[in-house]
Amino acid sequence: MGVFSLAGRTVTVRSFSRVADEGWAMTIPADAWEGTQPLAVESCRIRAGTEIIIAMPKEWLCNLRAQVEAAARHFPLPIHFHGELLPREDFLEGAHRVEEWNGCRIGIFRGSYDLVNEPRINFHGVKVACRLPSVKEVDASYPWTARIDIVDAPSLQLVLPARKEVVDNAALGALRAAVQTAIYRTIGSEGSHRLSFQNWQRAADLGIELPEASAWLYEWRPCTADDRGGAEGARIEAVPMILVPDHDADIEQCAAPLLTEDRLGLRAVRAEDAFSGYTWYDGLPRVTGLSFATEIDGRQIHYADGDVIFPDILSGRVPMITLEVPVVRCAASDEPIVTLCFPVDMLVCANGGTSLDETHVFVREGASIAPAALAQKIEDCCFAYDEDCISDSWRTQQRDFERDARKFANELLLGADEALAENIRAVFAEEVQWMIPIGRRLTLEAHQGDVRVALTANDADPEITTA
């Protein structure tokens, strides 16, 4: 009951003794909690229960109701305050499933990330945080977690005097094991699951026999350099599939047009290592890696994850770019059964960075590529938001990179004069065109530092401005 938290205050205790069949009362003065002063025990007319009367300071009164309501909310007995019955609710309200275990009620929930600071155990109204097992299925947004409602479990104890945490003893260890078992039992009652192979084995070790995880995967889609957590495609199942592992954004972006069902003969799905060990997953054919090859000035160039193109090699047109896709039959295979080779129109090599200054871009000779398409590919391969507070907003960073990528693509694909004209047009469209009123026309002429602007107002003569 935490009686000694009242030390230093005047307290009267009245209680009924079943042995003596009478009530007794004792008053403890504020200065009598420490010392040898005897305290008188007197008879009283109480006939049941225990009553504690506290000399309460005024500063306690303003917050008393809120504190009593909080204590009563998950208390197992009804609580009255000034004659009013206070509301109570089950600590396990909303649980997906509830199990009884050694004087505890274990409630299994789904939908909480705060596994440390959120109250997990209810000791007759006193709620404390406690680290308990949780299990997250591979594709789930939230983990399976637990709450514990103590009914009669004397071996589970709170750390005194604060009572804000549970004593880490053998009983708590047994409770944690019971929680983990209850979670797997709850998952088993769902009929299907997406547990990792490691968690599936752990369930078996605890005596919970589960089927293998549902045999579906996400369609493979190329990530961009700015992706947070990767690109997620549609759910693919019940069709022939081929696993494609994760690669750097520039590798995935440049390979994406070739990794289609028409080219591979199978639906490309994103590999998920957490399923390695399941029969259905280990039996899938898989791509072991993606790499590109080209030739520049007689030099053979290979580019894959972790590779860097030397600075002395310049971006530009090349005779041929080839994507190499080695395929193995299943997880148990070491050697590729086939290495597929596809011609590629353009290759962006970010060299592990995000700066255009460090990027190499190669375009196959004869390939018809619009500058806008190449600029978009460069952005997808290289642009990544810098979260440094001095780097401005995402939109500003993206706009600046888009402009630079467009300029880069124009200079690579167009003649010098045409690229210059296109860059000027792009700057004009972005910085000036929005200022022209609707229904009016602007004509601009500039040479040798002289700028002439003609603004046509409907059918009136142009208004000439020289700067």
C-alpha cells in the first residue's frame, strides 16, 4: 500500500480485526514516525475493512481528483470519490487475444512502437513500463506486443520504494517466455502469417507449429537515390517469379527497362532475405547481381555496386552498353544457369555519390533519347535530399538539381548552340515567364550586354524597354 510514503504526516488508521472481532484505531502524529514514542491502540466502531485518514496539505487538494481517477481506472475494485463511483476499464481492453497464465492475464495487441516507455504491466492500478517480447511480421506496419494484468502473482514484484519498475527476477523471465509463446499462439490463430524464417523456427522451438509464411512477394521496382525505405510494388503471387536483390539506385534505375516479364520470362520480385529458409522461397530462381559493360577509347569499363569510374574518363556517346544479368536456378545453386545480356541506351554512374560533378553518363551511339528523359534518369539515380539545416528545403534542393541535370543532359545530347539555346529557354521559362500577364506577349532581344524587351498589350503598339 505504500504506507511509509506518508511518513512525516499525521495519519489515523482504523481497521477491523477478524481475530478479535472488533475494530481498532491508531493515530500516528507527524513527528512519531521515527523514534521510540509508544502509540496508543484504541477500540473503534468500524465493522469491516480498513480506513486511513490523512492530514492532507492544501497543495495536494488541487490535483487529488485527477490522481484518484488515474489510480482507479485499472484498479480491480470499485472506487468512490465524494460518493461518486469512478470509471474503470480493463487494462487489456482492445486486446487481439487474452490468455491466463500463473495469476496473470496476458493480452496480445497489434499496433504500438513504444515498447519501452509505454506502461505494459498493471499491478492493481499501478501501471509500469517493462520490456516484454514483441514479434513483427516481415511486411507488417506494427509489431505484435503484449500487456500484462496482474491478478494474483506474488512472485512478480515492484522495485521499492518508487514502484516504477518490475524486479528482474526468475518470475519475470518466465513471464517473458510466456508472452512470446502467447504471441506466436495468437499469430497461429490468424490462419496465415508473414513471419521471418528465424521467427518461424523460434515458434517451433516453443512448441507452436505454424505453416510456412504466405508465398507472395512485392513486385520489383527500381528505387531512386532519394527513396526512404525503397520502392514497393504490387503484391505478386501464384505466378512464376524471379528474385532480384537490392542494388544502388543508379544500377536499378538503368536496369529497370530490361527487367520485365517479356525479357526475363518471369515476374521480377524484390528479394526478401528474411524468408530465406522457407521451401517456397529457396526454390525460386534468382538474379545474383546486375552489372554493366561498355567500351571507351578501347578501354573495357565494367560498372556494378561499389565500382567507380575513373575521373579521366569523360561522359558522352559510346558504341555499346550492355546489361549483364546472371541467373541461378535456386538458393542451393552456385553457378548461373544463364547470363542474360541486354543492350542499354543510357547508363548513369553515380560512383556512390549524389553530386553531378562526380557522375558519369554514357549514351549508346544511335540511341534516340530526349534530353528531358536523360535529365529525369540522372535525377532518379543521383538526387538525394540533404537533411543538413543549412541545405534549404527539399523542394529547393530538388529544383536546383533538376535544373543542373537538365543543363547536363542538354550539353551531352545536343550541339553546343542548340544546348545553349535550350538552357536559356529553360531559365527563361522558370524565372521570367510566370511574370507575363495572361493575354500579353513578351519579345526579348539581347546582344553585347544590351537587352531590349517588347511587351505587347493586346492590339496596342509594343512598349519598348531597353536595359
